[in-house]
Amino acid sequence: MLVTSHRDLDVYKSAYSAAMEIYVISKKFPADERFSLTDQIRRSSRAVPAMVAEALKRRRYEAAFINKLNEAESEAAEVQVWLEFARDCGYLNPSDGDRLLTAYEAVLRTLAGMVAFSGKWCQPRRTGKA
């Protein structure tokens, strides 16, 4: 499959979908968590697909591509921590929490694979020779 946009990537679709689900679920978090857990989990979950999109646009430069994917991995791991807090504090149904944690594990595996095989994702350098 030819990838022409970040929207073509399954990892983007999965991360975006999970972020949207977190947004809906987090609406039910207690009001006193609005400026802490709710904001943090929304911010980090939204950062994952955003950084995947950035990485794809930076694939002309392998180091920049890898850097953005590493940032996406960090944000995905952060989401997992916030999900665990939400689940363990009773704000999140345990089955929803476990399902979302599993979804982020899949995202993390995919991102790690993209980093490991970054040469296949990155565009070859142009030499200026015709």
C-alpha cells in the first residue's frame, strides 16, 4: 500500500480512535480531576496521532522521523499511566481501561517497528544529479 498521508497509517487510525474514546470517557471523570487527570490524559492521547503525522512529514530526514516516533512512543506510554490511574481510582470501567491499555500496547509495538525499520519508511536522499 502506498502511504501518501498519515491518515493512511493504521497506527494513526488506532491512536486517533483511542484518543477520541478517551475524550468521551473522560467527560465522566470527577470535576475535581478536570485540571489534572482529565487534561493530562486528553493531551497525551491527542499527542500520539499528532506526532505520528509529524513523523511522516519528516521522513525525508531519518533522524527527525525517528525522533518524532520516539516522542509518540513516550506520549503513548504516558497515556497508559493515566489510564491506570483512572482505572485504579474508579473513574474508568476496568474492562474499558484494560481494552485501552491493550490498544496502546499495539500502538507502541507498531511505533517501535517503524523506528526499527525506519529506512523502509524514509525517503531516499536526492543527490542533485540528473
